[in-house]
Amino acid sequence: MLFVGVTAISPAAGADQVAILSTEDSDEDGDRNGAHHVEPGEEFTIDLTLYAEGGHGDDGVVALAVIAQYHPDYLEVTDIERGPWLEQGDTTDITTEQTLAHDEGIATLEQWREPAAGGATGMDTVATVTVAVAPDAPDGETTLEFGETNIELESDWPVPVVGGSTPIVIGDGGAELESFEHDESAAESGLGDGPSDDESQSGGETDTDTDTDTDTTTDEEETGFVSGLASNGLALVPAVAVGVGLILLCALLAVRLRDQPSSPRPVEHSAWEGNAF
């Protein structure tokens, strides 16, 4: 009997590591559980820290969109300023675009490197968020979410994002306040496409602002999706072909063994044969 082992093959992910978001209260009003204690009518700031090591080889982060989501009856994000995170790596220009859509409870800060110049990796502050508490906000607990933040590598592969949920305790706290259903389309971002002339504004209170920080640039340009596919997907073709060939060989051997006729049994002669009277 012939035994042939076949190894399962799965596509390699574009990024080996996930990106981790964490928050720190710039005004030192946070507690050990990560909750921020505020009062109605108060304004406070939160530093958003990002840890990301990129993808395979030198595939660094070239664009990201920090997306803050909240309940507009209790909180309002009034400003998002970029931190130094995307400046890591080779020197280049950093362009930002801020969109505040308070009616939808969403604020977005897009950042991208022009040119990509290998991208950025590491840990640092990616944004500082200014938040105002509604003057008539009730006591209770709500959240400021950053989990929908988008991160893109130089190879165009997305990076999974974890963390970023920040509890906000208003007044004396107590029960968890009502959640808010966000419009997913309002959180979409172009990630490096820049502002467009016909960009739609959602809600009655949307503000968009674009800014470019000028530094010395390098000549390296951003790699497209095709190169990412070539380095991650097409490399699997030879291994898959070998696996399929082994499976076909096993099937052929099984058919041949099944169809082969069995050898005839030898005829045993009785001691009486040949001694007939």
C-alpha cells in the first residue's frame, strides 16, 4: 500500500502583524481601566498611539485614516491633529485631510506619504483628538471608538486593526448610555487619493480640511497592488501544482490496483486421483 502525504497550502497574508491602537488622556483624567472621567460641558484631548510593523520585508505603512466614532448626543470631536507616526522612515511629504461629520457621529483624519518612500513602521502618536462633552449630557458611560481606522501598506495590502475602544465616563457614571448606529458610508476614506472637487458632504455639519507638510522627498514611488500580488500570491503556484500532481498520482495507482486481476489459486490433487480401479 502506498501512502502519500499532502500538505495544506494557504495564501500568505499581506501583513504578518496586526496594528494596535491605544489611547491616553492628555489631561491625565484616565484611570487604570482606560476610562476617561469627564463632566458635562468639558473639553478634553486624547492621544491615539499606533503600533504597526508593516508587512513582508520593507513593506511599510504609506497611508492611514484615523476614524473616530461616537454618540453625537453626548460627545463631539471638534478637532483631530496628526501626530509624528507617519514621519518615521525615509523623509517625505505628509498630506492630511480632516473631515468632521458631527451629525453622523464620525470624525476622520486621513494621512498619506507623497511619495511613499518605503513607508513607516514603529510606535508613536498617530493623532491627537479634541473632544467636547455636551453640556446637557447625562451621567453614564459612553465610548469613543477608533476600531474602524484604516491602514494601508506600500503594497496596497490592508492591515488588520485591533484596539481603540475608549470608555468615557460622564459625571458620576453609572449605567451605560444608549449606543448610536453609525452610517458606514460616512466613514469611508480614499486613503491617499486626496480631496476631490465633487466630494459629497454628509449630514448638516460636515467640515473638510486638507493640509500638506513639506519636507525633503526621495525618488522611490509607491508600489501597486500587482507587485503585492506577485510577491504573495503567485509564489504559491509551484507548490499548489506539486500538491495536485501527487493527488492525481495516488488516484491513478488506486485505479490500476483495483483493475488488476487476481492470480489463480493452484489446483490441489487428491491422493485418490490416478488410482482408479
